[in-house]
Amino acid sequence: MKIIAKIKMQLGLCIHKGCFRKATLEIKIPQIDYEGQLCDKHFEKLEKMEVFNFKELKIMSKKWSYELDINSDIWRGGVYDSREEAIEEATNEALIDGIKKFKIGTTKDVPNFGIDVVIEYIQNTMYSKVGEVSEDYLDDATREHKEELEDKLNKVFYAWQEKYNYKPYFYTIEDEEIIEVD
């Protein structure tokens, strides 16, 4: 994946070339081993092309959460399929508790690990087993090769998590905003 696309994904933007709209969908297209984020407009264009079997396309709409305590780092409001649903639930709870403001945001899965940590672990293990002869082992691995390995390891690990239900129940929050109760 190109650097610009990775940056756009981290910012939650559509990865379509030249588009800087907020991404609303995360998609996986198994036929071409593709993962990315698209805005509604570019997803509709992809759908109209009728190139892919959309039964196999995995669409992961953004999920939303809320927290009544705007100063808290721990979000306890549950996870909802839409912004509106999260606001409705939070508003109901805020009214009961006499709270005037709460925060909402989109959830994002926590990445499992980065390849640099894995390679460093392997290097340290090799050094502890054979000593100085392994001192520069994997130092010449290119960024591109490391990213390829990271993608492959993550796919295997995510599949394993899914299969045995070890997927984390926690997440990070993005696109945080404060909502005032009327």
C-alpha cells in the first residue's frame, strides 16, 4: 500500500486518489486481497462498476460509541452501528443523570503489533542463542519487505483471533466530538 493511502487511512479519509472526504466504510475485497476505506460516493462508484461479487465483499461500517464523562479516557457507552443511535442512547442516559454534555466518537480496532517489534524480538533471540555472529541479522531488510511481512503476519493472526473468538473487546476512539443535551 502506498504511503499516501496509509496516511489517509490513519486520518480516516477515503483512499480514492484525489478524494479527501471522510471515509464512511471500511471494505475488504478478498478476490484481490484489498483492504481500504472509502467515502459513500466512491463506494457507490465501485458498486456500479459491477466488477466484484458483492456477496464476498466484506463491508465494515464505522461503529460509534459515547461517554457521558467528557473528561474520561475510558468509554463505557457500548458500540452502535450509527452516529444517530449512539447520540440517542447517550442523550437518554444523560437526561436521566442530569448531564448537559457528552462525547461521541468512532471506534477503531487496536492493531495487534508492528513488524519492528517482531524483528527486534527475533534479532534478540538470535543474539542470545548464537552471540555476535548474528548481530546484524535482518538489519538489511527493506521497509517494503518488512511491510509485506507485517501484512501477512497480521492476516494470519486476525484470522486466528476470529476463529477462536480472541478478538479484543476494546478499541480506540477517533473523530471525537462533544454533544450538548438540549
